[in-house]
Amino acid sequence: QEPICECSDCYGGPDCSQLFPNCTVNANSGDPLFLEPFWVKHAGSSAFLVAGWHRMSYMYSDGSYISQELESHIRKVHAIVGNAITEGRYIAFGVGSTQLLNAAVRALSPRNASSPARVVASIPFYPVYEEQTNLFQSMDFKFEGDTSSWKNNSDVYTDMIEFVTSPNNPDGKLNQAVLEGENVKTIYDHAYYWPHFTPIPTPADGDIMLFSMSKFTGHAGSRFGWAVIKDEAIYQRMIRYSQLNTIGVCRDSQLRALKLLKVVLQQRNDIYEFGYATMMKRWERLSSVISMSERFSLQKIAPNYCNFFQKVRDPSPAYAWLKCEREEDKDCHAVLRAGKIDGREGNRFSAGDRYVRLSLLRRQDDFDLLIQKLNQLVSRKEDGS
Ligand code: PMP
């Protein structure tokens, strides 16, 4: 039998209240468990029972692999949040947005061209763009590093595919496309473009926009993402990829996603208010600890007007992009590790060892422990002890 409650890495016991001494806090993975209390509160309405005979087929009754009801709920959510234009656009589903990254790269790449499309992203960038593009080695596309090195350098005869992550993982910035021109195609990764993590200044309107259930409702394990696509031919290519790769997205995941979206819609703005309040408080606490230290600094994020909340709101990013300022702290990850904090190395984001990404979206237990360890690190090292 599966346990009814799950504890954070450093905690155990029947109610997860027992702290393991000397434990290193996990601030590494981007598991969005900060949303767990929201779903505990709505445990009854979000639960569902699936009979053994239900949804056994490969296909829905219309012969597709996509639940039309789920698609229409996704459109409703975007219309309410105002974070993406979906009217007149196609929606493709993916096994997480991870599956859609390469589906989009392939769909935008030329066939049998003399040179492969150059796939680029702006440093610091989410490493999977590079890792996946390299893994799926192809004659049609190749990862070519940092966008800025192609800004004044790209010949108009080679296709360029730019990943634009907005808000960015790791630094939370609302990035915009850097490259322009007939030969440039842009994939907007909006996994974090939700009121929990950022003001929503305007509905996104890119040619290909990727979203994910993982960072929206927190159900990373359900592996459900979607792409909003302007061009029909690109949409067809992307769903062809998903059909050949996994025969679409698991029907049970689609069912669960639908159930969760129904609860989100019934609860009006609750998930956004809960998400924002939680992440904003975390950022405030973290900023106040780091402000006491000259040893570390954080990314600067300015307050911005949010059309969803209809007010200027404070920062509430998913990650802290921490920098070690002291000359001798060249390996910032090791500095934190010595203080019993496990972050993600800056070089994973092609940014260098002075940086570390700290995940702020895990359970409250993890976050409280992170603050405690940072406090110790800051006070210990500042007085030279
Ligand atoms: N894009 C970005 C920027 C991410 O941070 C992540 C998850 N960490 C993903 C895509 C993939 O998310 P998923 O496959 O869970 O939808």
C-alpha cells in the first residue's frame, strides 16, 4: 500500500515532524510541492475514481488522442488568467512539456537542408534544451549555445531556433526573444508564466508557447504539458511526433488533468492567490536573510503590474539565483554544501561556478530548513568563525 503522507527528505516519523540531525536540505530539485496544501484542502473535490473498464481504448470516440473537454478547459484557464491567447490557435498535448521541447524543435527544423537549424538559448538557460537536442542528434538541428553570440552573427541562410524561457529558469526574468529575421523561429517556454511566480503583464502571443501542469497545479508526476500553436502545419508536425513517440499522452493523465482543472476553475482565484502568497513570503524571507550578508547576493526582480491581480505585485520567483561574491568562494555549490544546503550548480545553466540555483518551490519543511541553514551560514561566516 502507498503511504498516505509523504515526508520531505530531512524529515520522518508518522507525521513527518521528526528532523534527521545533520541532514543536508534539498534545494536542488524543482519539485513544485509548495502547492500540496492547496490540494490537501481540496482533497475531496479533486479525488476521482476510475473503473477498470474506463478509457481502455487508444482513442477517444472522435478518433483522436486528445480529450476535447480537457482542451476546452485549458482554453478557459488561459482566458481567465490572461496569460496566453488561445483563440484561433491549435493545442497539442505532451508527456510533460519535456516531450514538447523536441517536438517543437523538429517541427521547426528544415528537412534535408544543407545545414542544420541552429538551436540556441540565452545564458543562464534550462539545461534540458541542450541535453535533449544533443540526445536526439539529427541532420536537421544542432545545439549552438548562447543566443547572444548569434545576435549579430547569424547568416540569413541558416535557420535559427531560439528558446525563450519566460519567466526564466533559473533567474525568474521575463525574457524576450533576442533574434529576429525571416530565418528565426522562436519557442516560448512559459512553464512558469502563472500568477504564482510572476506578474502577468500581458497575454503571451508567441507562435509556439509551451505550458506545463507541473508548475501550474504542481502535478509534476502526472507528466502533462501542452503547446499553443499558431500555424496548422507546425501543429500537425508536433502531434505526429507525439503519436510516433508515445501514441499521445496517457489517457489517465488527461483524465486527472481534467479533474484538477475543474477544481481550479471552481475555486475561482484560490490557487493563484495561494501560490502567489506562498512564493512571495518565501522570497521576502530569503531576501531578508541574504541582505544581512555581503557574501551572497540574489537576482534583482522589480515589482511589476499584474493584469490578473490588477495591481503592482512583489516578486515571487520559483528559484533563487544566488551568487557567491567573495573572491575565494569560486565554487559556490561547495560553499553551500559545507553549510548543509544542496543547490544546483550554476554551470548546469552554462553560467559558471559562482552561481547556484536554489529551489523555492518545494515543501514548507524544506524551505524552513533552507532558511535556517542559510541563517547559520550567513552568521557563522560573517563573524569569521
Ligand atoms: N521548461 C522549464 C523551463 C522547466 O523548468 C521545466 C521543468 N523543470 C520544464 C520545461 C519541463 O517540465 P515538465 O516536463 O514537467 O512539464
